[in-house]
Amino acid sequence: KKRKNEMAEIEDLLLDWELPFEGQKKETYYNYHCQKCGYKEEVPAFIVDEMKAMDKLDNLGSPGMPILECPYCPGGMVYKGEKE
């Protein structure tokens, strides 16, 4: 339960941060879902892009999108498409 509360606080902070500044284009999001529990989340593109860059630096890069850690279970979250 503690992790869920922490995630809710982080999501609130991200919602405040997502408002575009004047002249800034709207952020792109990637749809991810957990293969184990089914949790769905729209992840900002800049986070996914950073994960892909880190994978390449660590020589772990794969040709596809990175698999993210699910915040609610030990499952892996996989890419399910782009959303603007």
C-alpha cells in the first residue's frame, strides 16, 4: 500500500508538470500495459526515449521498445502503441 500511495503522489506531480508552457508543443505518450496484472499507463515519450538511450549505453539495447517495471506487481510493462 505504501508503494501505491507513493505512486499516486508521483502521478499528481506529473499531472502538474504536464501542462505545456506557452509555445511548447504537446507531449507525446506511449501506451504501456503490464503483462501480469494488466495495469495500463501512458508514459511520456521523453522517459521511454531516455530508457532506450540508457539501454544502448549499457549494451543491453533491443531493437524494440524498452520493457518497464510495473509499479503494482513484479510484472513487466510492454509497449502497446503511441498516443498523442
